[in-house]
Amino acid sequence: MDVTELEYVGFGPRLWASIIDTVLLTILLIAILLVWYGADSLASGLELTGWTNIFFSYVLPALIILAFWLLKGATPGKMAIGAKIVDANTGLPPTTKQHIIRYIAYYISLIPLCLGFFWVLFDKRKQGWHDKLAGTVVVRLKHRGTEPVVFPNQS
């Protein structure tokens, strides 16, 4: 795909993609919990504690999101808006290491009142802190973007 056909994806579409992902991930996790514990346990106010809480709240969601990034280059929400995560320098798919750094960096982006996510509003390449730390950008086919997509190391 020619880079002149691409645009960086801004804050609004990425927020929408995040909402889609949150809803889908919640539905999936509830379905898994229903199978694992049964409807009666969930209906009676099942509390997840200890390692079970860590697994269902952090580990499983991370594995699901990383699997989508590695296999599809995007989560379902990003796919719904036609976006893809790519290496910021080459435009190629990011490495596994970049994906892991990007995911961990989500927490860094959250810490100061979500400033790392809002950074997308001000950045020329629409990168959040998690993108900058991982060396990634989010792009899609051009709709109305004004800034051309530039991959410095693209041959």
C-alpha cells in the first residue's frame, strides 16, 4: 500500500475503537467466567480475589489484546475503524517486543490523568506515549487527514 493513501488516526476514532474493544472484551470475559464458574456463582456476586483476580483482570485481557495485535495488526475496535498498528519508522508490522512495550506503556499513559492518551490530540503523527515508547503509529486509509504519513526508514 502506498503511504500517500494513508493517514494517521486521531484521538476521536481511537477513542471509539477503544470503546468497542472494551465492550467486546467485557462480553468475552463474562462469557468465560460463566463457563468457568457458572451462572449461579456470577449471579450470587462472585468475587475474584488473589491470582484469579489478577488472571481475569490483567493477564487474560493482555493475552487477548496482544494476540489480536500480533495476528491482525489491530484489535476489533481498530479493525472497525479501518486502522492498523505499524512500526513508526518502516510502516511494517511491529515486532513482538514493540507490541509488548506498547501494551505495558498503556499503563504509563494512564498514570498522569490519561495524559499519554490525550497526547494524540497534540502530536503531529497522532502518537500517544505508548506509541512513542514502542516506536509505533496507528494508520488507516486516508479519509480526511492533513498530515502525510512518513516512515523515515522505509526503502
